[in-house]
Amino acid sequence: MSQVTITKACIRCKQAHTIQMPEADYERWQNGEHIQNVAPYLSADDRELLISGICGPCFDDIFAGEDEDE
């Protein structure tokens, strides 16, 4: 099975991250399927980076102190 390697820099800290996924899953995501359904094997941080361009540590920093119940 062919793999796709995605290297993406966080839009906030500019640190590059590399994510690999099967080409078939990448194509499904590019064709509109939700990343959490296509690639549940990726970490939540990797999926967030692909969706928003923000890495996990920056996401946590941005939303630190946010109450999930609000």
C-alpha cells in the first residue's frame, strides 16, 4: 500500500511536523470525508494539524483555561 507523507508547519509556532497515511485514506479525506472517520489511527494532534494548521501544543496553549462546559 502506497503511503503519503505530509509535512506541514504549524501556522503559530512554525515548527514542521511530518504525518504519514495510506494514499487511499489521504484521497478519501481530500474528497471530503471527515479526517476522524478516514484516519482514526492518527493522533488528535495530527488530525488537528491537518485540519487547522495548528499543532497540538499550540492548540493547547491557545485554549488553556477554557472550560469545556461553557
